Amino acid sequence: SDLQMRTAMELGLSVTMVLGIQTASSAIASLLAPAKIMVGASTVGMSGDEGTVLRHLLLYGGALLLVIATLGFIFLQLGY
């Protein structure tokens, strides 16, 4: 987060907003980590079906990341 903080300061953007966007995005993106998918799939008896789980997660995770990126861009452009 230090890099994002310094970059926001250099660009004159809200440090709080940029760090919030980065934190929310990384939390959602961590859902796509292979280790988490393997553990989750094996927990519910879907070992070997990790590809199916990943395809579904890409759809929902990608949509959430797109919403966060769009809202973050709009708020930063408005000066928040």
C-alpha cells in the first residue's frame, strides 16, 4: 500500500480513496487464488472440479472488480 499511497500523493488524488480501492480490489482478487480454490473445492467434496469453481469465480469476481474500478474512477474524477 506504500506504493499506492505515494502514487496517489504524486498525482494529487485522495490517498484514502486510492487505498480503499486497492484494499477492496485485493480482497476480491484473493478469491481467485489457486490455493484458496483448491482448499474450498476439497472442503465441499469437489476435488478435481477446481476449473469449474474458477470459471464461476471469474464471472462474479470480475464483475465485482469492474464495479469497484468504475466507482473508484468516478469518485476520483469527482474529487473525492
